[in-house]
Amino acid sequence: MRAARTLATFDDVELGDHICWRPDSADASPADVLAYVADGALYGDKIVVVGSVDAVLGLPRDAVPAAAVILDPRRVLDSDSLLAAVRQEARTALREGFRSVRVLTERAPAGARDGAEDLVAQELRLDEFASESNAIVVCAFRPSQWDGPTLEHVAGVHPHEMGIRAERPAFRMYSAGADVWSVDGVIDSEGADAFNTAMRAVMRFSPKVNLRFDSLEMIDAAGMHALVDAARHLPDRRVVVEGANETVRLCWELAGYASAGVPVVMAA
């Protein structure tokens, strides 16, 4: 069962983790990356680097195992093709006798040509991949290169985090199975926009989405509006919410959303 958590170092990574890593500075030492790669060899994981080696946090080529795979995003037409390539490497790694794959990618604004919703959709797909394949996926975001709101959007769709941050995201949304997404924390006016973006992104994947609210502490009026607005963003979409506590269900009813015209069902 996956659960959101904060990691102190790469020593804490586990199979199935999808980590939002914020290096301490723009001049971060590659020592942590080298340790992550070395542990891959120790545990029998294949290393997959998305990007040229020199561009991923200064990782020297001679430190990368010969069996590692380098995927240059500049040579892939779109993010779907890149994810397909990562999935293929995971299948190949299992046939070759590796335990799993360790993916390392450094995200840069220059490579994120689309808006925040597209970036969030990519991260949700990576999280789904990590969950179903037991891969370890580390996405590095240098704080100096990104604006605060975008960082908050992407942090909210990583179940695990490492490195510096002012405070942990108010909520997290992450894969809990096929078309099932677990949401924990608090969704209030401050996080409603990020939640709406995450929901709009995930609604692209399937006409029916299941949300698990077992670990959600609270969702206020702004959060509920964000959920309904996202469900209405695309035609013929439906959201089923399960595991909500009694307070959340009562607030949903009092807000008038428990009606046939709302494409979100709050199950008992």
C-alpha cells in the first residue's frame, strides 16, 4: 500500500516510489546522484537516465553503469513517446534479470513546452508507471529554475519528496491502481487551484476516475468547487469518490453537490 512520505536521503527510497527531489542549490553536488546510481547496482536495479548524462545534475558518464540506458528527450517526439520508452526499458530490465529500474530525470522549464496542466499530466503518468511496475522514479526540480506556483502543482502529484521546501504540499494525489487516485492532506482555498489542475490532467486519462479520500482530512468549499469544475471540464466524464469521512460527506451534501446533475458521486 503506497503512502505519502518525506525522504531524508536517497537511502530511504523504496520500490514504487515517485520522488519530487528539490536539490539544495543550483550548484548541487552530484554526490547524492552517484549514491543513488551505486545503490542501483547494489540492489540489482537498471539505471535509466532521461536526458544527457552531463545535463542531469552533473552526473559524470564514467560513473554510470555500462548497462544503463540514456533516453534523450530531444530525440523523442512527445511525452507519451518518452513514457512509452521508459516502460519498454522496465520490461526489458525484467527480462534481463534486473530487480527493477531506477529512473532519474531532471525537469527544466525549457523542456516543459506546455503549461502546468500538461506537466502535471506527465508526472501523474510517471506516478502510475512507478506504482504499477515497482520502479523508482526521481524527478529533480531545481527551485531556482521554477516559479513557486508551478513547483506546488508538481509537488502535489508526487507521493514522495526530498530536499528543500518551505512546507509540504497541502495535499497529495497519487496512483492507487488503474484509474484510482488516492488523495491525502487538506484541500482548501490555497490548494484548490493545484487540485483543479491535477484533476483536469487526470480526467484526460479515462472517462471514469475513482478517488480515494481515506487519508483526506478536509476539503472546503473552494476544494469542492475545484473538483466539480474539473469533472465538468471534459464531456462525459465521471468521478466516484470513496472513503470520505463523515464530515466531508456532510459538507458535500450541504454544498448542494449531492444531486443527479453533478458528475461527481460521493459514495457512502
